[in-house]
Amino acid sequence: MTSPSARPIRASLLVLAYFAFISLGLPDGLLGVAWPSIAGDFGVATSAVGLLLIASTTGYFISSVAAGFTIARVGVGWLLAFSTAAASAALAGYAISPAYAVMVPFALLAGFGGGAIDSGLNAYAAGAFGAKHMNWLHAFFGLGVAIGPLIMTAVISGGLSWRWGYGIVASAQACLALAFFATVRRWVRHGSVAPVAVAASGPTSSGDAVATAVATRTVEKVRTRDTLAIPAVWLGVLAFAVYVAVEAGAGLWAFLLLTEARGVSATIAGLCVSLYWGMLFVGRVVQGVASERINPTKILVGSLFGMAAGALLVALPLHAGVTIFGLAVIGFAAAPVFPLLTLTTVDRVGQAHADRTIGMQIGGAGLGGSLIPSGIGLLLGHYGAGALGTCLLVLSVLLIIFYAAATRTRV
């Protein structure tokens, strides 16, 4: 059986996908640096950023869920082209907005574009690039998140308006959209995870499943309600929501935990939060190579238990060094979970339902990453910052349960 790494990969599309993942992360890194200037220019309270986040999350959820169904009708190439153009228009809208109220609908448009790009790229990559590139693509998303603040910082430090930062990224997104339009037929021909007939011998891993799918491609239409009736689809959505909640919750509240419950200085705590995100990036690069040599399912299971182990270290009321080490373990262990959960979707729900399921999973991830960390914040306000570790441990155990249940109920 041909492995994913041995399959021919269109280099031009792979390079474009890497740039797309970087661009997907860029806007996420802009807002944190730009917001004080935005709030000052428009005369709004700091808390007003919540409106932008709600609008973008709403758009992201709707488009990511719809993306899997849209791919079946128009193809992934057109979806990526128009979605990237929408994201570029939204960022340009930020740059020229005369008032804060005008930015909110542009945030909704940015969410629409980002959710569709995320779902479309993940659906394509799951069937075309294999485990190594799935990990590395998500690592490059993190690189985009890291570059965004650097762009905005350079703009503001140079005495320019924050609008220039959004204008620069909007221009980059526009160039990317043109590239997608130029290659749209190549994505349609080779990119969509189309329903296929799997060889009678049966694949032995997710990589073999994808290889067999590409080799034996046939068209089979399935009804939407058939996809929604599969228990593994909904368990997968829950798994993605909980995973992103752990990833985002640890990054969002680690500073508070270290400073208030572990007695760490603000400077050291900030560096430790950077260490956490850095371990996520490094882990995806390193484990991307390992995924080519080890069965992706084994790496995924080990990573899930690694996240739980790291959360346990954070939960224990021990020396700050133990907490910091636990956060690093969570970051490194969590690194391949999102890409490998995406890659193995076909194993759990079948090839015919993979595109739609991936879109729904990305939507669940968006909701989980925004709602659950907010709930954690409420718990920390009531029980103290030291409760973060317990929250992460409970979520990590739930993630293992959802994944195990989805695997056992696979179609």
C-alpha cells in the first residue's frame, strides 16, 4: 500500500497551502496589538472588543460548518478563492472604517472568510498531503499568529496608524486570493476529498485510507441527513471543541495562574506563556516528521494522554517549576492533535462523509475555543486561578472519552 508521503504531491498547491495557513493566522495576531489604538481612535471601552470577537466567531462557525457541504457543490478551489477574497475585503474594511460600528459587520465577514478557508484547506490537506504536512501546515498557522503582532508593532512603532497594519495584511490576502483563482481548476481536479470506493482488502491506517481513496476515486452522492445521522460525526465535533478549549484555555489563563497562584513575576510568566505557544509550534514540526514513520493513530492516542498528564502537573499545587513544565508538556503533546484528528476523520466517518464532517468539526472547534475558555474564566473568578489545572484536566479526560467513543462507533 502506498503511504501518503510516497504519493505524488502537487508542489505548487502545497506551497500555496503553506502560505494560506500563514495568512489564516495573521489576522488573529493583529488585533491584540492594535486594539488599544483602535479603542482610543474610536473612543470605545476596552471591553468593546467583545463585539468584534462575537461577530467573527459567528461568521467563522457558520461558514466552517457550511464549507463541507459547499465543497460538494462548487469544489474546494472556488471555495478557497472566494473565501480568501472575502477575508481580504474584510481586513481592508477594517483599515478604512470611519467608526467602530462599521468594523463589526466587517468582523462578521472576516469570520465567514476565515472559517471557510480553514475548513477547505483542512479537507483538502487531509486527502492530499499526509500526516507530516498536516502537522507542518498547522505549525505555519502558528507562525502566522506570531508574525501578525510583529507587523502591527512595526507599524505602530514607526508612527503609522494601526490601519496600515490591516492594509498590509489585506494586500497579502488579496495576492493569495488571486493565486487561488489562478489555480482553481487544479484544486477541483485533485483537491476535494471526494467520495470513493475503498479497495476490498481495506486500509490499515488513515494514511492508507487516503491513498486508497485517491487511487480508486469514484463519485457517490450521499444525503446530508445521512451524514448527520452518524454518531461519530457529532462525537468528532465535541472532540474538536474540547481540544481547542484546552489549547486556547491554557494559553489564555496561564499568565493568571502563574502570577496569582504560583507567585511568578509578570515578566517570567509572560515568557512561560510564550514557551507554551512555542512548544505547540515546535511539537508540530517535530511530530510531523514522526507521523511519517509511526502510525498517526498511535501518535494521536499518545498525544491525548500526554495532554492529560501535563494538565495533571498543572493541577497539582506544587512548585511553580512543575506548573511551567506541565504547561510545556500540554503544548508539545497538543501539537499534532488538531491535524491528526482531521487526518483520521475519514477512518471514523467514511470517505463519503469526510468533507462535511471536517467542516462541522472546524465549526465545533471555533465555538469550543471561544465559549469554553470564557466559562473557565468565570470558574477562575469564583474558585481562584489555581482551578485552571483542574479545568484543563477535566477537559483532557473528556477529550479522550469523546475520541474513544468516536473510534468505536466508526461507520
